[in-house]
Amino acid sequence: MRARVFIQLNWNLYHKYELCYEEEIAMSRSRNIGLIAAAIAVLAALAWGYRPRPVLVEVAVVERGPLRVVVEEEGQTRVKDRYVISAPVAGYLQRIELEVGDSVSQGQTLAQLEPLRPEVLDPRSQARAEAQVAAAEAAMKGADEAVTAARAEARYARSEYTRKKKLRANALISQDALDQAENHNRQASAALHSAEFAVDVARFELEAARTSLDYSLADNGVSVLPAVSLKAPVDSRVLRIEHESEGVVSTAQPLLEIGDSSALEITVDVLSADAVRIQTGNRVIFHRWGGDQSLEGVVRTVEPVGFTKISALGVEEQRVWVIADLTSPRDEWLSLGDGYRVEAHFILWEADDVLQLPANALFRHAGGWAVFSVENGYARRREIETGQRNGLVAEVLTGLDAGARVILHPDDRVEDGVRVEIQQADQ
């Protein structure tokens, strides 16, 4: 009986021990599964974190549309025919009453030019002028006395020649004596004429000496002097007045400038590298001149001589003047005047239906041009042939079709076969 009870107790203990062992194995197995799952999760997270991500790119669509190749520069208006009215001689200009913008007709008097006013004599100049007058008066008296002496000598020589002529007729004197008397008579007559001319010279010198005293403005008097009228050569308007107030002007000094403001041209200085592409007859469109609509024009001439100009950045540039005429109706630019600013677009080439893409999608490859197109989420390099370009847009001749999407500004992360993601416009 005791033995049976002992066996029963041992069996119970063994059963409990077996149950505990099985529970411990189950718990250990659960811990291992959890560790393995955690390790797998960590590895998955690392793989996800280090996996290649698509490159974020901007794209544009290749499409057909109009294309223009232009040269854009700032210019200004200029009156075609300008007339600078200048002083033909030195003189005293009367005040010009005209104002800038006034209309003038052909033959209208623009300015009056008087002879130069005499100067005011200081005391020293006054004394010198008076002394010159006194000297001239003395010379005049001396010349008069010389005339008196010469006249007496001529009278004597004439009577002597007459007397000897009678004596020779009676053969009382030789022919040589008569010839000497005739020669003396001629010399006396010439001396008389010379003395009379000396009187005239002395009289003129006296008048010249008195001029400084007679025409002095010391009394602030204004004498009436003849004036030269400067007249307008054509019907025009006053563009600029160089010398408005009255006063002394020199020979060839500009006084005012006139011109027909209805006959305007556009002058634009362009880079010499652009000037060689601009041809006479090219169409020009003028923007930002102040009106609501653009104006049309045509290139009249490209000057053959360039000049050096310092840019705003301090760089020396070779520039060339291009002259264009306005072809738009006069009523559309009636408010334009001389020296107004315009923005000129010289059209070098244009077409209405051109396959084109943004120029910033192009890059050099194998000596030519290429782009990256987006195909099924991947970047694919496409070699293309380009035509006309205007700096922003390029013509596509071969290599792409309309509707293709190309990557803009491709950097070194974009390669052939790289997965890409298109950046949305709102980002």
C-alpha cells in the first residue's frame, strides 16, 4: 500500500516536471521567433533606407508651334533730318523767343544777329585813344602843308616848262633844256598827287582814331545797328535751343536745332557679333515704347563701322549702329518724339509650325546634342539634331517626336536608365 502511494507521488512529480519543461521549451521557441522577426524588420528597414531612390526632375513637353530667332536690344528714336542753326559770323545775338516744341515754317526768322557792340574804354584806353586822335590831327595838318608845298612846286614847274617851250620854238634854247623842264613838270605834278593822297590817308587815320571815342558805350547808349536774320530752311519743329539769352556768340556757334518730328528713325547699337546676322530689310518689332501695341519697322542700314562701348559691368564691347524705319501707321506712334526709348526685336528667322523644346534640356554628347527623355519612369538618353535656336527654345530636326517629355537642367545624377520622378508644378 505504501509502495503504491509512493509510486503515485513520483508519477505526479514527473508529470509536473514534464509539463514545466514543455512550457519552457515553448517560451524559448517564442522568444527565438520574436528575435528573428525583429532582425528581419531591422534588415528590411535598412534595405528600404538604402535602396536607390528615383531622381526628382523637371520636365517639358516637346511640341510644335511658332518659333522666332531674334536679337533684342534697346534703342531710341531720332529725327531723320536735323538742322543745326549756327551763327555765320561773330556777333551779338538777340534773345530767342522760341520754345522747344514750337512749330516753324520755311523762311521764318529764328534769331537776329547784330554786329558786335563796341567795348567800354577804361581811363588808360581813353587817354591812349585821345592821344591817337591828336597825333592823327597833327599828321593831317602836316599832310595839308605838304600839299601846299607840292602845289607851289607844281605851279612853278608848269610855268617853267611853258616858258622854255616858247624859247625852244624860237630856237633860243637846246632841246635838252626843254626835256629837263618837261621832266621837272611831270615830277612836280606826281608829287602833288602823292601829297593829296597822303592827306586822304591822314584823314582816314584820324577817323579811325576817333572811332574808339565816338562808338564807346561808356554812356550805356544802344545804337541801332543792322541785324542778320537767321531763317528756318524747312517746315519743322524746335528740338533744342543751345543759346537762348542775348549775348555775344562766336562764328559757327550752334544756336538752336530744328527738325521734322514726324519723320523718325530708330537707332539701336548692337553687338558686332549680332550685327553680322542682321541684314537690310529684316523685320523689326518695337516693344515697351509706351503704347499699348507693338510697332513694326524694317532695317534700313547696318553701319559698316563699329565702336567700343563700356558695358554696365565694365566690359569693353564692340558695338555697331543699326538704323531702322517705322512702317506702322503714323497715327499709332503719334506721341513718339526725338530721343524716346524703345525695345527693338530684330527678327532673323521665323516659322509658324516648328517642332521645338526648351534649350536648357540640351547637353553635349559625342560631339553633338542630346537630351534625356522620360520613358516609363526612367531617363533615356536621346541624341537629336537641332536647327534654329533663339536662346530659350531650339528647333528639333530629328531624334524626338511631338509629345515626348524631356528633362530640364539635367545634372550629374541623371544618367541613361536612372529611375526618375517628375516634380509636380506645385512643389
